[in-house]
Amino acid sequence: MKTLVVYCSSHGTTEKAARLLRSELNSETYLIDIKKEKLLSDINNYDAIIIGGSIHMGNIQGKIKQFIKKHHDVLLSKKLGLFLCCMHEGELAKEQFEKAFPESLRKVAVTTGLFGGELLLSNMNFLEKNRSKGQWCNCRCK
């Protein structure tokens, strides 16, 4: 079985999650960060597709939204997995997941995952650092 893991990683956390998933799968698995690379092969060549992203400013990355929109009908016919890296837990994480992925894909997904997030200030730009300090903690993170 050939599996494609399509993800978008802004600061590296989603990439870590995608690599961990690949190490656990018993299939020929290919990773592509659509923020950095173009999808060179037809997704019809894969038996299973896993899509992953993270939440920034309340939304999943635009590249993931575009991928889903472009390939929606094909995705419905595949063994599909969906995962989201986010900083929240419980109901708020579930709400973010539901907002990130269309209901039509969530219904047919054979597996889904809510993974934790990381606050990697060293990988953030000035605006992200200042927003995250106010949102996540009251300390002076570095």
C-alpha cells in the first residue's frame, strides 16, 4: 500500500508529527510539506492519504485548505486520515479540528488525530512572538 502524508508546517511541529506517523505506518509512505514543495505525482497513485496541519490565528494553513478544495472528490474515495496540531485540548481542540476540515472529509476519514502543539518562539516572527506571549502565558518567554 502506498500512503501520502500531505502536511503544512509553519514552525516544524507538524513536520515532526508527520515524520512520527510515517515511522509507525507499515506501508510505503511519502511525505510532502506543501508549503515548501509542489505535489509532483497524481494523488490517484496513492491508496491512502493523510492530511495534517496546525492552527495559526484560529485557522488551518491556507495551503491545506487549497489542497482539500482542489482534490476534494478524490479524497472522498481514498482511505483518509486527518490530523491537527494545536495548543488546545478538549472541546476547543475539537472545535478547531471541525473548523479545519470539512464535514464531508471528517465523515469518511478512517482515522483522525488531535496532536499537541509546541510554542517554538525561536522559529516565530516578531508578530507571532508577541501574540503568543499574550495568548499562552504571562511570563517573558524567550
